[in-house]
Amino acid sequence: MVYSRNGDTPFIPASVGKLVTTAVALDRLGPDYTFTTHIQYPFQIFPASGVIDGDVRLIGGGDPTLGTAEGAGGRKVFEYWAKLLVQEGVTQVNGNIIGVDSVFIDEPLGQGWAWDDEHYAFSAHASGLTVHEGTAGYKIEKNSKQRLKKKQISLYPRSEYLTPQVKVTGEHRQLKVDRRPGTNQFVVEVPQKMKRNPAMSGRITVNNPTLYAATLFKEALQRAGIKVNGDALDSDQTSNYKQGRGLVWSHRSKPLSEILPLANKRSINLVAEHLLRSMGVRRNKAGAITHSGSVERGLRAITQFFSSHKIKPYRYKLVDGSGLSRYNLIRPEDLVKVLEAMAVHAQSEVFKQSLSQAGRDGTLKWRFRETPLEGKVWAKTGTLSSIRAIAGYVTTPKGKSLTFSILVNNYASGSRKIRNAMDRLLLKAVEWVDNPNRRQTKKR
């Protein structure tokens, strides 16, 4: 131990908690693990008539990257599938497009997540069937002489799933973007006195990602020229839903080794939440699901991992996989134990390369530049209101390896001041370790 202060005190870790989720997922699932999405048809071969009589099922495998730039197939994966169907001669579907998300139980939000954050992309709902990270993009045109109109709002991907609205209000001074809880009403609130507004863009969550995926697939089929006479449905909406049989197309994600950086470098909460739930999925020898993934079952896997590394249950409290909840508590010393365990793990390099590298990429891209630690820190950062954290590995200029965890909670000063103090602390620690005349270890 080089230095410790309050190392045995529980702290809210924020997104540094993703270190735990990704470490246990890599240990339990392995670097080659992939998420599989199926399309199931009500027949064994495509009919010569080109007409599909029955429901088409879109069966999710918990893939958090489906329909994203980082996912296998990219953003246009549904359009690609529709094109393949056209090539098979399909012209019509006399049935519904049913989204199936039973690989996970329905737990869209985490315990302790802020209710007024629900529309932000970082609070996207977890679902066994998710596309575009459970979000839709929006663009709002700039106005210089008139109040914003609904036709000046663009949503993408193209879909009728979200309904844009403009609401004039006297409650705000600036444009406010929101999605009404429990609905798919995309609302832009415009101050009554505002006659001009800047251009805006961003992403907003959708309600029921499963139905969203089924809707987008149906719309992709229609744009490809395939007539769909049924509806887009969530399997939960069909009282007599039963898993069908028939021809299955399978789509595999990229391997876990390529997905982990999305959680650790880019800190995408949805990826971490899906990893947590995936650790709890149980299948029989035939591959059929016997137990759906859940937060509880995923946390049980973390408890087992902690126990094997002598971290007692009374020392921590975890309720989600992303660190978004303020109910999470973990001690800096125990985070170091997790990092040390992964440093000697068979997949240690995969884990390390999933972390941000100082001055190079991820959330550390702009930190430690033009310092002795540029390119020598691999870490995960964490940020919530009045919370800053960083934990990972550092190699000193003289080639010595250190593991560290710095968590700061409940401060009233500016976040930049806290972040700079954390960086100075790490720089000082490295300088002290490399000094051959360093004093004896201090602990207070």
C-alpha cells in the first residue's frame, strides 16, 4: 500500500461501478461471448407465393449494440434484413411483427434512478430487445424571426413511433426538450416570449424499446416494398403469445471483448445494464432459456465474484450495473481488489484495453495531456452531481505498476476543481513512488 485515506469507507462510485460489472461479465461470460438476435418465420422455407401467412417474431438476445454504429451490421441492420427478404421473394406479411424480449425480465429502470432523468439518453430503458440504444435522435431548426413550429422538428431514424409536439409555456427561459413519462410524446417547450431559438440536436429515450424495435422493423419492411397487414406488437401485448416454430435467421453481435469498451471507455449505461442482466441468463443444453436474466441474478454473480476475492457482502451495496443509482456503495479498497484480481486474470489485457487511456481516448482523452502520465493511465471515470471518481492502473515513468481508486462524494465546490485535485494526487503519487529516497508508507 502506497497511500490510503478513507479507503475503508463506503462511497457512491457513479460510473466507476462499471468496472465491477465489466470485470465479472468478462470473467463469467468470456471474451468471445456474443448476443444473438433471431427473426423467426411461421414456416420452414419461404413460400413461392411470396406471402407470409402468420406472425414474424423478432426475438431479442439482450444485444445493447443492435442498430448502432458499433453493432454488427451498423445502424441499417433492419433495412438490410428487409432487403434480404425482398431477395427471397417476400412481398406481403399477413400477420403481426412481434417483438420478443423474454431473455430479460421487465426491469426497464434501475433502483434509485432519478425520475426526471428518464428522457435523457443515459437513462435508456433496459430490454431484451433493444435497437438504437433505446433512443431516437432529434434535430431542431434555428429560428431568427418566428416561434418554433412542429414541422421544424426532425426525428430519426424515420418512424411514427415518437410524436413531436410544441408547447408554449411561461415556465422556462430556454427551450426544454422532454418525453412525457409513460408515453412516446416528444415535447419541445418554448418560452412564451421566445421568438427566436438556436439549433438543437441530441437523443431522447423511448418508452418500451421492444415495441420500438418491432415498429422500426415493420417500417423497414414497408419501405422495402413489403406490405404488412398486421401490427407491430410487444409480445407482452398478446395475451395468447406462445413461442412459435419455423425458419430462423440469426444475427450475432460483435464479441464481448469489443463491446466492453463501450461501457468502460464511453461509459454507455445501457451496455453495462445489459451485461449485468446477461450474467443471470440460464439456458438448457438445447439453448432454450430456463431462467431470464435479471438485475437480482446478475448481482448474485457479482456477489460470488466478490466472495472469491474475499470481499464480504457487508462491505458494499450494489443495485445496478451502470452506477447511475445513488444507492450504490463500495469502498475504494475493494475496488482496488477487483482491479488487482483482473490484473492477474487470464483476460487481463482484454480488460485493461477496455479502459480509457489517458490523453488518447474515452473519458480520459483530454486528461493528463502533456504530463508524465499521458498514455500511462488506463482507468474508468465516474460522474454524478457532487460525485467524481476514477479508478484503474497507472505505469510510472520508471515502469512501475500501480493500482488506484479515488472517489470523491458530497462536495459543494466546482467539479473541475475536484477533478484537477484528483489528477494532481495521482501525479504526486507516481512521482513519490519513482523517487528512490521516498519515505515509509503513510496511511491515515
